[in-house]
Amino acid sequence: MNITPEFTEAQAAVAAGAAIANSVAVRPAPVEAHVTVRGLSKAFAGSPLYSDFNLDLPRGKIVSIFGPNGCGKSTLMNMIAGLTKPDAGEILFDGKSLKDTRIGYVFQNYRDALFPWLTSWENIAYPLRRGGMKPDAVKARVDELAALFEIRFDLKRYPYELSGGQMQTVCIMRALATKPEVMFLDEPFSALDFEMTLFIREKLQQAQAATGVTMVIVSHDLEDAVFLADQILLLTRRPTRIAEIVPFTLPRPRTPESTVDPEFIRVKGHTLEVFRREMNA
Ligand SMILES: Nc1ncnc2c1ncn2[C@@H]1O[C@H](COP(=O)(O)OP(=O)(O)O)[C@@H](O)[C@H]1O
Ligand SMILES: [Mg+2]
């Protein structure tokens, strides 16, 4: 992947919670859609990826983005999160622009996502401090997150002293610190072992239930894409369109046993079928 300095700077800014709102009065929500994407277009090197693309993300739900390698899953999420500039189109959060919206972002590569010169605790506290929160409130918020995530390792440790799963946990805590309205996660399970995948799945569900945050998760793994989702957004090969939006209504909390539930198996099977059809289209 080519990371331009510009992109890296934007990444750092988002990780740091740069999009913290200048507090805006919450409007009543007449529609269920939280995020609306209208007329989105994006081309790379003259080759169109998205053209007049429209999407609604429902409030307080978890949407997984699933599709063939290179179809633009990350690009779509990054355009919504403001890391990649669309060529055209409008993206609104409750009718507000991104700069008036609190978002959280968990990067694909957790090894590069944390500030190596800060302890885990300071990494989590960073966006809060940057937002001007008082030390007592920062401590209370980090303590609250540590309790939610049942942290058993010492948060005074530096990122290089942590396991991959612990690093990813810190990344997710940092993303949740500012109580985002929308949280973006790019392939959050791709580098985790099975045990950590189960743990992070459980914690993401708990965090979502506790906060009502709207979540968008990119995944290239069918089981991961289905497991947490209220909706699976299935994308086609490029030029990318929506192949299908598959609802998944299995009650929460979903547990490891959910993966052998007939409804899980049915939705996974259907998603695979659409994916195969698109691959052969
Ligand atoms: N900064 C960029 N410059 C040129 N091409 C890019 C850039 N970012 C992504 N692309 C291309 O856009 C397509 C979609 O990329 P991406 O969104 O990363 O796909 P996915 O996450 O679905 O695997 C790929 O063909 C990729 O090579
Ligand atoms: Mg990607």
C-alpha cells in the first residue's frame, strides 16, 4: 500500500480525535439513517472506483462491508471518515458535516497505529487531552474503558511491550475514548489469533450496546463480516456498486455458539452465494 505523507498525517489526526465536534446541538432524527452518502464518485489514475454511489448507514447499528479484494472497501470507509477525499458527492452525519461529528477510527495495522513514545494509558488518553479534557475527567474515562475491556495488563506498558491482541485492544479503547457517534474499523480481526478475535468480538458488541455508537467494519473474512453485523453491505468488483444489503437479525449478545446457529449459517451461505455470483459476473 502506498501511504502518502498526507494520508499519514490525516491518519494521525483522526487517531488523535481531531474531528472532535465543536459541540453542536443534537437535532431530532426524523429518519433512521445516521450517515447518508450521496452521489459519491472516486477514481484512481483515471480508473473509476465509485461512480454516483449512494448509501445510508442506519443509526446505532453495526454494518459490515464485505467484497472482493481491491473492490474499494477501505476507500469507501476512508471517504466517509474523511481520510480520503472523494472526487464528488456528499456525506452527511445526521445532516451535519464530518467536522461537526465525533468519529473513532481503528486502523488496519495496529502495529503502526499507536504512538510508540506514549504508554498504553497515554495513547488512550491522547484524544481526550487533545480535546482539552481536565486530568480528573481523563482518568475517569480511561478507568471506565479499562473496566469495560476488563484490562488485566499494565496500561503503563509501551506498545512494543504488548501482544498484538493487547495493542488492538488499546487501539479500540483509544477510538472509543471520545464517545464517538460513528466508529470505523478496518479489518480489525485480520491479524488476531482466534482467542483474541473472540475477545474483541465480545468487547465490540458490549461497547456498541453500552454506547449506541454506529459502527462500520470492513472485513475480508466472511465469518467476521457476518458475526457482528446488523447488515452486511456486499460490494461488487470495481467499478463498485452495492450487490446486496443482507440483514442479520440474530439476537445479541452473539457468542461463539452463534456461529453454529442455523440463522448464522443461512446468512453466511447467502452472503457467499452473492459474493460468488459477483466474482463470476
Ligand atoms: N491511494 C491510492 N492510489 C491509487 N490507487 C488506489 C489508492 N488507494 C486505493 N487504490 C486502488 O483502489 C482500489 C480499492 O482499494 P481498497 O479500497 O484498498 O480495496 P479493499 O479495501 O476493498 O481491498 C484498489 O484497486 C487499489 O489499488
Ligand atoms: Mg482494505
